[in-house]
Amino acid sequence: MTKPILLSTPHMGSRELQFVTEAFETNWIAPIGPHVDAFEREFCQKIGSSHATAVTSGTAALHLALKLVGVGAGDDVFCSSLTFSASANPIVYEGAKPVFIDSDRQSWNMDAKLLETALEQRAQAGKLPKALILVHLYGQCADIDPILAACEHYGVPIIEDAAEALGATYKGRSPGTFGKVGIFSFNGNKIITTSGGGMLVSEDASITSKAKFLATQARDPAPHYQHSEIGYNYRMSNVLAGIGRGQLLVLNDRVAARRRNCEVYQQALGHLPGIEFMPEAPWGSATRWLTCLTIDPTAFGVDREYVRLALAEAQIEARPVWKPLHMQPIFQNYDRVGGEVAEDLFDRGLCLPSGSNLSDEDLHRVIDAIVKCARL
């Protein structure tokens, strides 16, 4: 039976089990605990942030971030369009309205010029957004400097959605450390995982402190259970934090493996007519969390969907790039700025198997299956 090759699977090391065993032996099983404290501290050291709060998911971190910058019912929040729905769902949780911004072709991330124009027009109309969610897509940073400058000019706080970009750099710094708040994900398909989990970071200690308060059901400091605000059950467990501590130790190795995957794919497929890989923008280093390419059906002979189905027939999982949020049924009635670039990337884009535990044999199975599709 042919072994399936999946898109991006967890890759465990040797230290994770040691930390988890310690949690069991000390009976620190419930949320909070020494592994949580250590994971937050070690994560800050790794990315160069000052304060962090570990939570149950990247989505939970983003939800808290929106509340902490003051987003509420009726507010507008600018958001990248080419991303997973979790980047925008928390906007709606708060009764706010997403406004989707198109991508540039250089990085596939938010187009800084489109954003600047949109902010200028909104300022003139007296309808500035309450916040901006800036997504760093597929392990690559957006062009942060002009986006940060534009938002600072108009007083719009930035929440960096770095769920897919842990281990990337922008001009030598980690994404998630430029805006008012940064969020990360440790979902099972990410570069490192806690099976499920997320992290909220900030240079402002009051933000992460309030995040911990809200994430622990907003329990007031009293001997009895007293609550003056609505809270959430969002705190990461000590067991999962132990997994995260072990995974953090091998982050650099996991990034290197994924970058190598991309290099192998590029060397084997980059010469084929109609194949173009997601560019690596000149301002930093991408993790290549997922290796993504586009297929021009006129030059290649078949379209993206033909290739995806052929890979599926060979027991190889590949997926289209994210369907832009402004095209999603649940979001299609919200405002957008541009959208043509994101639509084209979705129409032609394909994500290849990219896990850090892929073997050379796995990679060449994928390559051979794609080459067989070409009608040269």
C-alpha cells in the first residue's frame, strides 16, 4: 500500500516527552504551571519580545489582542484578504467589521501602497479603522516598515498575525515584535506545535497581564469566585507548554528543513514552463512553512486543479493557497480594497507537502507526480 504524503505533520523530538513526563510526575496537569511560565519566558528570549501570554490557540490570542486594543461593536478592522479565516473570525466575535486588503506580488502579503491609500481615504472621510491585522503569510513577513509608518501616522494599532511565520525574520527581527501586539500559533500543522496552542506577545506588560486575566475567566483577586468582566477559558495547559518548550529547542532545525524542502522543489521544478514559486522578499528570511507555487495552465499544459487531483490520486496531499476572505461566503458582503492579486494567486496557487520530517524519497515522489502532469 502506498504511504500517504501529507501537507505538514507534527515533528516531535526527544525533549518534549521529558517535559511532559515532568508535568505528570509533579501532577501539574491543569492550565498554568511551571512549564507555562518557562515557555512564555523562553519564547520571549527566542523572538526578542519582552512579555508573552500562552493560550489555547492562535485564534484565542488574536481575539484577546482585538479586545486589548479596544475593538468593539461597529468598529472597522483592516485585515489581509489572502489568509485563513481565523485571521478575521475574531473581528466578528467582537461585533466589528472586517475590511479586506489585497496582496502584493512581491511577498503575497498585504500591499503597503493599497493600505496607505485606503488609510488616507478613510482619514478624509473620518472613518479610520480601529486596528489593522497584518498577516505574515506562509512563513514570510509582509513589508512591515511602510505599513508601520502609515499606521503610526493615522494612529491605527497593528496586530501582527504571525501564526504561520515563527522563525522568519524582517530586517533581522522576528515578526510579531513590531506592532502593538503579536500572535503566534502552535497548531499541529505549524513549524513547531503544542498540538493546539498559541502565544500573545507585546512590549507593553499591561497588555500581556490583562490578556492573562481575561484568558483565566477574568477572575478577580478575591478568596471567592468573583467576576467584574467577561472572561474566557483560554489559558494553555502545563502539559502542552511542556511540549512547546521541547519544540522551541529545535525551531531552527525545523526551519532549515522546510527551507531545504523548498530548495529541492525549486531545483527540480523551477525550470518547467508555467511554474513560479512564491518569491522570497528581499527584506528578510522566510521559513517556507509551506512551499507554494503558481501554475500557468497555458504554459504548463494543465491547470492547478488538474495537478492537485493527480497528486491526490498518488496519495499526496496538496492544497490550493488560501481562498481570499473577500471571496468567502461568510465575508463576501464586507468591504475590500483591491482583491485581484489575491484572486489570481488563489486561482493558480498550490501548496506542496512541506513538513520538516519529509524524506528525500517523499520529495521526489511529489516532484515526479508533478512532472508527469506537464504537457510540454
